[in-house]
Amino acid sequence: MRILRKDIVTNQSRSKTRLSRALGVALTPKAARYMEKRPYAPGEHGRTKRKQDSDYAVRLREKQRLRAQYGIREKQLRIAFNEARRTDGLTGENLVELLEMRLDALVLRAGFARTISQARQFVVHRHITVDGKIVDRPSFRVKPGQVVGVKQRSEGSEPFQVAAAGGHVDVLPKTPGYLEVELDKLQATLVRRPKRAEVPVTCDVQLVVEYYAAR
């Protein structure tokens, strides 16, 4: 049976909504709306009170929440954690700050995309530039002072016209202080390294550190 792209998108959307409810954090604007109506986990036992989770389960869920919000694989998170551990300062805070300097994360924070999945897609499809050069790796680490933008030939496409008009402003967190954004020009500058307190992700990073330290 031939599966239409619309069906694939719908299934992905349902999957994100279900994962959002399981983790207790909205991964998409649609999931956020759904969770307002159904603020409990999915499944027939979602409304019932859960038994007390083990310490391991709590740490694992927190690690999964962080992974899901950045849409990265376990191996990528582990690599970032190891780098954060080697960096001066608190490992958990370092971890979030390193993840936040990923190109796809900054495309989302700048308001060029509606979700982290869409931001990653824009990067992979070669619509995004850093200092005027096309970069197609979502994991690319943007440095302070570098400018993230949209390729000139892509600026006129509908998704970026919507973004330039502020179409995602109402569903995204306020632009953090480490980014200077000129939305109408589809440009954003990382002015400095992010600080954990400013990064709009829901996560107890100490539990993530404890999860990896115990392994």
C-alpha cells in the first residue's frame, strides 16, 4: 500500500505528541496545545497515580527529556557530555550550553523554524549559512560572533517568508539574550556563549550528570 507523505507527517506529529506527554515536556507547538487539554501521560493508565519511580528511572527520564528537546541521538549526547566534563565549570551547565550552540538549536531560537525537527531539516537541505557559507551539519558548533542566516536563494520560499514575518513568535520562547536577531533579514548573531539559566529547555541537568556518572 502506498503511504502518502501527509500520512507520514501525521504519524510523526502523533509520535511527538505522545512522547511529549510521556516526558512531560512539549516538543512541538501542537504537543503544547494537546498537553493543555490532557496534562497526563498517554495510555490507559495515564490518569492514574504512578508508583514511586526508582532513582535510575528518574535520571533516565531526565536524560531522555534533554535528548528529545534537542532531537539528538544517544551517541551525540554522550559525546557532548564527555566534552562538558572536560570543560571548567559545572558539567551539567556546560552540557546544555554546548548543546545550545548547535546550529539547528540556534536556527530554532532565532525563530527561523517552528520546531527543532524543522530546524534540522533546513540545515540538512542546505538552506542555512554561517558567516555567508552554507553549512549542512545540524551539529555544527557556532562560535560567538558568527552570523547564522538563510541562503539568499531560499529567502523567498514560503517557510522562510512566514518566519521573517514573525509567524513563529507566538509559539516559541522569547529570544534569549545570547542571540541578536534581525528576523526580517533572517539573520542572527551569537553574541556570546549561552548561560544555562537563559536556555529555554526543561531539564534538571544534575540528574543527567548523575545518570552518566553511574554508568
